Amino acid sequence: MKALLLRDIRLAIRAGGGFGLGLAFFLIVVVLVPFGVGPQSELLSRIAAGTLWIGALLACLLSLDRIFALDWEDGSLDLLATAPLPMEAIAAIKALAHWLTTGLPLVLAAPILAVLLNLPAAGYGPLILSLLLGTPALSMIGTFGAALTVGLKRGGLLLSLLVLPLYVPTLIFGAEAARRGVDGFDTTTPMLMLAGITCGTIALLPFAAAAVLRVNLR
Amino acid sequence: MASLWEYANPKKFIDTTSRFIPWLFGSALICLVTGLVWGFFFTPDDFRQGSTVKIIYLHVPSALMAINAWLMMLVASLIWIVRRHHVSALAARAAAPVGVVMTLIALATGAIWGQPMWGTWWAWDPRLTSFLILFLFYLGYIALWEAIENDDTAADLTSILCLVGSVFALLSRYAVNFWNQGLHQGASLSLDKEENVHDVFYHPLLICIAGFVLLFIALVFLRTQTEIRARRMRALMARERLTA
């Protein structure tokens, strides 16, 4: 399990793995928003939390098809399927590797980009905490989506169509927690709901992803 | 002994449903004409909403069927996963476009009613939003069916998507409640309430709902038959190509 995790992380970080792409995309989305809505700082600070959440979500989405596509093409996914590791574990580890190489950097970059959007000081803590709690769910749901579309030639667009509706609850609670933090309200309820969604997806979706992978490898 | 699973045989399914389909379409037509004419022309205007209240005869049944169509797909997907009856998978596939249309009717009639009553075509109200999300789920489901060439793979993947999607659709339904307070009135009909919509509107509404249910069943039967025949034809053509 550890070997697979390390291999995935190493593949993602090294040249051609597209490690920085998600971060760069996140940066560009955040830079584009002020061009779209205007540079007034109080307007920006009002939409900062939501913009950062949507940017992180889209950056996450962009990197999803890499989770299985390369392994599928060169046949290493078939090898993994015959390995003694259960398929569920493979799915979970793939999601973990995706989170470590995409989700975590996004969380770390978010406070820096928040400066650009003039996020009020009170919002930093809740924003980072909500992203930290929410991005694992994004990776896990995305892994399921990637497993669904792995066998398709041009699955990228379909992947977004399938995964984005599944992201709705996570986005709602995550952005709500960040927004409440900005406004100085209590963030306990949305944070707990967000943590609940993350735990639920980690507990259940590896099974769905594994079932889907088995069908695709048949 | 006669069992429900006999109808998993495509031939038996087609034979039986073919006998029912004219009756289903006929009674759906009768119900809809009766309900709508009664509702539109022989019920009084609401004292606050005026004649706009009458859109309820389209809005409520279509919204109900939009959700029930997804439930039917869920059950059919489960049957496919557990017992692997092809008719079941095809029925789920056949129901999806009908469900999309029902969702669209509900959204459109709601917007048409909302414009004069709420003063806006669209509001980010929990019910409206969750219906929009349901619409997206339908789109994803149909797109996945269309994208995969192998029939069995497509049936497997879409049925799992349907299961996972149901959980997330339900989750979204309650998440949006948390996210925004609603403009939409409470349930028009429910089993455990003493008073529903006023009786004058209630009876034609029930007939309209019956009409929509019958229409849905008839359409799903017909579309499932079409899917079965299309698959049969593909198999025949493949065989011909092999022998030629």
C-alpha cells in the first residue's frame, strides 16, 4: 500500500505529472475573478471565500482524469488489479495520493491567494479549516468519477458533468463555513457537516469506485 | 407458479406490456383531459393568486413524477445489480429522458408561475435549487449511458452512478435547505396532514396526478420496448455481418 502511494506521489511530482498545473489553474481563476466582477475591494472581500472554494473545486476537477488515465493506458491498472491488494484499497490510496498532490497544495496556497481577493482577517482560519476538511471529499468523489469514465476515449467533459453535481453538498457546506467565518458567525454546524460528508465519502466511495473499476477492467 | 421475474424475459415483457400500453395511454388521456379541463375551467380563482393558481395542475404532478422517475430508476438499477435482468437496466435507461422532461416541466411551470407571483422567474430557493441539481443528475446519467459502447458495461456503470447519485441528490436536497431560506410554499399534498390544498383544487389535482402517473408508466413501457427492439436489431445485424 505504501509502495503504491509513494509511486503515485512520485509520478505526480516528477516532470510530466502535472503537479503544478492544478495550482497554476487555481491562481489563474482567482486572478480572473476581479477582471470579471470589477476591482472594488469591498465587493471582492465579500465574494473571496466563495471564489476560493470554487477555484479550489475546479482545480481539483481539472486534475481528476490523471488519477487512473495513465495507469489505464499503460496497463499498470490491470497489474494492480491482479495484485494482492483489494480494489477498494487501490481506490482509496489513489484518492489519498490525489489529495496529497492536489488538495493539500491548494489548501496551502489558498491563504496566499486570499490576500489578492482581500479576504477579511477573520476569514483565514475558517477558510483554511473548511478547505482542509472538504478537499479530501472532493478527491474521493473525484476518484469515483474518474473510475467511472476511465475506459472512455474522451471522458474529460463527461467526467465534469458527472462529478460536479456530486460536489454540490461539499461546496455548500464548505463555502458556507468560510462565509460564516468571514462574517464572524459560529462555524461549528457547517464544519461538522463538512467533516461528516468527508468521513462518509471516505467510508463508502472506495467500494463504489472499486466496483466501477472492476466493471471497467472486465 | 407465476412470478414477477417472468417479466424479466424480454419477449414476455413485450407481449404483456403491448397489451397494456393502449389502455395506459387511453386512461392517461382521459385522466389528463378530465383533470385539466375541470381544473382550468371549473374551479374558482384563488383569492390571492388569481387564475395563476391553476398551473398547479401541471406543476405538482410533473414535480412528483420527476422525483418518482428517479426512484424508479433507482429500483430498476438495484434489480439490475442484484439479479442482472436486462429488461430492468433498459427500463432505467428508458425512464431517464421521461424524468428529465418532467423536471423541465416542473421548472418551467414554476418559473411561469413565479414571475407574476414572486416577481421573479427564478430564485435560489431550496426547492428550486434541488430540482435544478436533480436535472443535472439526470443529464449526467443519460450522458454516461450514451458515452459507453458496451451495453453491459454501460448498464453496470450507470446503475452504480444511480445509487451514488441518489445518496448525493438526497444530501443536496437537505444541504440547500441549510444554505438558503425558502420562498416556496410547503408541500401541496402529504399523507399525514389534516388539510391539504383546498378541496376545490384537490380533486382535479388528484386526477391530474393519476394521469401523469399513467402517462409515465405508458411512456416507460413503450421506451423500454423500443430499447429491447433496438438491441435485438443490433444483435441481428452483428450476426449478419459475421456470416456474410
